[in-house]
Amino acid sequence: MIDLYVYYKVREIDADALAPRVRALQQALAGHHAAAAQLKRRPEARDGLQTWMEVYPAVADDFAAVLDAAAQEAGVDAFIAGPRRAEVFTDLAPAASLDTAPCA
């Protein structure tokens, strides 16, 4: 399993049109892929652009490709400025227990 973070720039004038598309996309993915999605944005805009982030925790390793196809089908790219960038994170392995560490 991975955590997928997708961020992109949105023109302020397109934000109201894009939000329902992204939410519908996320709802559909939640139903078919058990993806508990989040939609976030930076609180400030710069040069008429907002930065948005979609967060998909604990999804399958191939989920990025599924998301890309769904975003294209939903027409998301028509409302963003520039590319959608994806970052994948994984959990760190737990640290060794202190109980099993040798004493000095």
C-alpha cells in the first residue's frame, strides 16, 4: 500500500467549476477502489492561482494510473494551470523494540 499525494495549480476563476468535478471523481474512486480521498488547498492564492492537493492514503500500488485515467475522463486538466504532480510515500518500518536491544 502507498499514500498518494497529487498537487496542482488552479486558476481562481476556475475553482468553483473544478471543485465538484474533483469531488465526484473522488467519490467514484472511493466506491470502486476504497480510496478515502481528501481535497485540500493552500489558504492563500498567488498570481491568481490556488494550489490544490488530493490525498489518497493507503491505496494500492497501481492506484496512480487509475487516478490519472479517471482525472482525464473527468476533464480535470481543462481547469488546472500546468501539470498534476504526484508523489508517493510509504510508511517507515517500525523501529526495533527497546526491549530486544542489548544493554550496555
